[in-house]
Amino acid sequence: MKISLLGVPFNSDGTTPEEENPAKVLRNTGLTTLLKSKGHSVTDYGDIAIPKPEG
């Protein structure tokens, strides 16, 4: 199976620094390594850069 991972930082009110990044959690817990060890093709496209909100 081909799996793509793309990080999209977000939070509920659009302010920093309390951004969440589910893709980062998946990377840090070793899920991508586990999926690869099971024969899956995993491509990590990194994180999308989100500009800081204004006002």
C-alpha cells in the first residue's frame, strides 16, 4: 500500500505557539517505521509552513 504523510500544523483558534501537528506525532511514535517494516511504501512530504496569523 502507498501511504503519504503531510504535516499540517493547526489549532482551534489560529494562534501560536500551541499548534498541534498530528503528522509529527505519527513520526515521533515510529508509526512510519512500523508501516515500512510491514511492506508499505511510505512517503513523508514534511510539514506545510503556516504563516503566523496577523492581528
